[in-house]
Amino acid sequence: MPLLEVKDLKTYFSTDDGVVKAVDGVSFSIEKGETLGIVGESGSGKSVTCLTIMGLNNPKNTISMGEALFNGEDLLTMSPGRLRQLRGNDIAMIFQDPMTSLNPVHTIGTQLVEAVRLHRDLTKKQGRARALELLKQVGIPRAEQRIDDYPHQFSGGMRQRVMIAMALINDPDLLIADEPTTALDVTTQAQILALIDRLQADYNSAVIMITHDLGVVAEIADDVVVMYAAEVAEHGPVEAIFRKPRHPYTWGLMGSLPRLDTDVERLVQIQGHPPSLLRPPSGCRFHPRCPYVMDICRQVDPVLAPTGDDPRHLQACHLDEETKSREAEKLLAGMMAGAS
Amino acid sequence: MLRYLVRRILWAVLLFVVVTLIAFVLFFLIPANPAQLACGKACTQQDVQRVAHALGTDRPVYTQYGWFLGRLMPVSFKGGPHLKKPNLGRSFVNRRDVDSVVAEAAPVTASLVFGAMILWMLIALPVGILSALRPRSLLDRASMTGVLIGISLHPVFIGLMLSFLIGYEAHLTPIAGYANFFGGLYGAPGGPIQWAYHLILPWITLAILNAAIYVRMIRANVMETMNEDFVRTARAKGAPEFRVMRAHILRNALLPIVTMLGMDVAAALGGAIFTETVFGLNGLGYNAIQAIGNYDSPTVMGIIVFATTAIIVMNLIVDLLYAWIDPRIRLV
């Protein structure tokens, strides 16, 4: 049994303008100790997918359907009390913006101790010892003194380390990291990613890494889900996605990877804008931006199906296998040529 | 911290001088002769001049202001420097010590204002929070309508209606008047129960307007704070909703309310004029109105001194309190 199995997850928000289908039929699963990367543009539904799993959407205007089985228990239908037991204890989350994700009026020590004591029957002193231990593990210098500081006294990178400490303090089975490095500068990004990687090995947690950065995914993921407009465009093991990408959107993402070692004047970018999820395009949602668009793409939404050579590698595109291999090879050859 | 306090006190002194000077000059500009009023209609021109000389109103305004400041100083240089008790002078109209006028009126106003404050916070906190939790619900709509009514109705109207309906028609409370907390003088009703019994309508009157304003502020602040990222973090940690509300939302949402409360209470201490007038409470506002009508500048100045001091002190308390409850603020 996988640690987390998401089946046909749908999350709809009702807004004044109509129903926004923010996640529309997403499935994936993750085993203990594995890392899953979810990639996509802003607004593709990657964050909402994870917030739905955590039950953190505003319940007043959200409808969620499908299943999210965590150790066999459905997170979407379980009681709020049971969900609270799991949150922060078995499933923890790191958010995108460390500047605003910590409560400004409590010391980080208080907030860390709160996280432990919500789930463990510890005294304040024991909780504090545990908090200190975690702060040291995530590399906060002079942790004994800094534990009594307030969030505004830390830099962004240090705050994200505190967030990671808070997420790992109860030794969770699953860690969801929602663009944990987006708000940080490049050097700090690398440090934070290395930290998550190291702690994942130490704690043997499964990690869902949400990002729009393919480089991050290539670095740490075992499996990759490429999301486009609330749906899964391509899903498979990381080597398959990078060696044999089978979806024009994935090609577009790869083409827009900045490479330091080439002298390309401009990044190749995907034409157009992400579609509105209030009124998504008919047929394949990528067709208005797809350079390979055919008649069928405008009418029929392609199903997510295994590629010919690898049953674990799924893609949703009408193009024939031959064209896809040829175009993917051209793209990769181009990138290789640029690199050498 | 010490430097901060010293600087704040110096600023307070400057502020105090400016406020009292402006009030003094304004009073001097009124085209009326206090001596004529104090003397009475039967006085001859000579009598009026003698009264004016006795009151000091025949001297230039800067001399009079100098005397006023001199009276407030704890030292005197007349006949060699020596310590003395600062005082506010004596009324033009009835020659009473202004000190004792203020000392009698201040507890009345303080009873009214602090009692009303407790009442309006008791209303505004739960209503504001519940409205924020259930926006557009029946409760929210009802409370927002109540807010609109509370803000629109004038305290004089509210006070008179309450006094008429509950005091006069229903005989449930006194119509007007005050009872001393520590026992009545000259056989008047007194003691804590009579005190509260006499003040209940004034409290409600003063509380209605403020409760309305505070409900709206608390509702808006709580709703804004609920969408903060750190609230999501708290939920992601597995904190129960009650804890999320208390330790994370309210702790942040109520910070600006503290400032507001300090300012409003300080302003009201200067005289909740409408409420005091309607209920015949012999407080600072009521006394100020009387004194202005009589061109009794020492009494008016005395009340201004008290009100200014109250505002300055409350300001300082709020700032110190704020630095204590909001760690992002450092006093420098």
C-alpha cells in the first residue's frame, strides 16, 4: 500500500464569477521515503492539490471530490478531529513564503514547542529541548540564544529553516514542500534544498516537492507530475520525464530552463498565457498554446495513458508516438548541443 | 528605555504648553468681560474695574498665562525660592478652588468612561469575532445593521430615550443623577450598588456608539488576520480551531484595538459631554460646558489641563503596552 494515494482528486472553488475548477481529476501516489515533484506554471493547481490533501482550503467555498488515501485512510472524508491528529504529526507542510508563514508575535521557540505539544504529551521543558535539537539540525547558528527570538529577527533563509524544523519536529511520514525556495535568493535556495534532501534521508520521510523549477525536480525527485490547467499533462519517473518527455507542454517547460552554459540570447518561452480555470478551453487544455495542435485537440480531451515503452510513464496528448519521439529527441539534442 | 522615557516626557511638557497656550489665547479672544459677569448687573463701571483688577483680567494675556503657569509650578520664587503645592487657581464665578472642582468631577467622568469601556468591549469582542467567523450570516447582518444604527444615533438622543423609557416610564433606573461610590454626602444615596444603579443608563448610552465602532473594527481586523499565512501554518501544525483563534488570530488582530482603546478612553476622559449633560452627571464635560457659558477661564483651563494630562499619560501607557505586546516594536 502506498503511503499516499491520490485518486481523481477534484477541487472546485465557488467564486462570484462562477465555479473555478482549480484541480480537475489528479491522481498520483507516493511511497515511504520517496520524493515526488509536482511541476507546473502558477495557477496550474499544484498548490491547491496539496492544500486539499492537508484540508487547508477555506471550507466555505470549496468542494473537494475524489480520494486521498493516507495509509488507507481517506483524508477528504475523515473527521476534522482525526485530520488534526495527522496534520503536523504524520503529514507536515512547508510553505512558500517564510516571511509571512510564522506568527510575528510569538518567539520561534513558542511556535516550535506548540507544534510538538499539540501532538506529544511533553512538558514545556522537554518540548523546548526537542525544538532546540531541531533548530540545530536545520543549521540555525547559536540555536540556544536564537530560540527566544521573534521571526522578524531572522532572515528569509533562516525563517525557512525554522519552518522546516517546525515541519519535521514530529518526525512526519510525509512532508509537503510548497515552493519552499521561491522566495529565497539562489545561494539560500541551494542550501535549503540540500537541507531538505539530507533531512529526508535522516527521517526517511516521503516528500512532495511543489515547484515551477524543473532544475529542482531533476535534482531531488524520484517521480514527476507535470500539471497544466488543473490537470496532469505527464507523469512518470524522473529519468523518463527528462530523457523521453512526451508532452508538448513538458517540452515547453524544458525549453524555458535557463542554462548558464549556453549563450542563447533569449529563453524559449511557451506562447500565450495559462487559461482561465473558470472557462477552460475545449478539448486538450493546452491546445491554444500548443505548436503541434491538430483538429482533434480542439474537440477531444486526451486521456492520461501509458506511453508505448514504459507503463509507469503516463501522458495526455493526441500526437502519435513517432512524432513525439522525434520532437523530444530534437529538443534534447538541441539542449545537449547548447551544453557542449 | 530611560532615554526614551526622558524624551517622551520632554515632548509631553512641550505638548502641554502648546495646548494650554492655544486654549488660553482662544479664551482671551472671546469678546466678553468676565469681570462684568462676575460682578453682576448692578455694578458700576468702577466696581467692574476693581473686580477686573482682583481677578487679574485687566492685565495682558501673556501676564495671565505666566501666572497660570506659575501656579502650576511646584516651586515659587516669591520671597526666596521655596516648594509649594501646584494649583489651578480659583474660579472667576464662585471663587472655588479649581483643584477641588476637578477633583470632584474627575471621578464622575472616570466612573462613566471606564464602566462604559468595559461594557462596550464586552459587547464588541464577541459580536465582532462571531461576525468575522460567519460573514454574511444572519448574526453578521444583524450586527452590521446594529453598527449602522449605533453610529448614526446621537448619544443625546439615545440618552434621552433611555432616560425616558427605562427611567421615567418603566421606573427601572433613576432618570438622572450620580451616586458616590464611597457613600453619599449629606444623606444623598451612595455606595457601590447605588453608584452602578445610577450609572447604568449613562454607561449604555456611551457604550452604544463605541460598541458599534469597535464591532466593526474587530470584525475587519479578525477577518483580515484569518487570511494570514501564519494562521494556515497554525492549522497545518494541527492546532484546533479554538487555539488558532486565540493564540494566532486574536493575538494579532487585537493589537491595533489596544491603541484605539487608549486614545478613545483618553479623549472621553476629557469629558463625555453629551452623556454627562443628558444625565446631569457632574463630570468634567458638564463642568466645562457650565464654565464656558460663564467665561470662567480658570475652571475651563483646569479641565483642559486635566484632559491634556490624561491624553498624554494614556498615550504613553499605550505606547509602552504596545511595545510589550508587539515584539516587532522597539522603543527608541
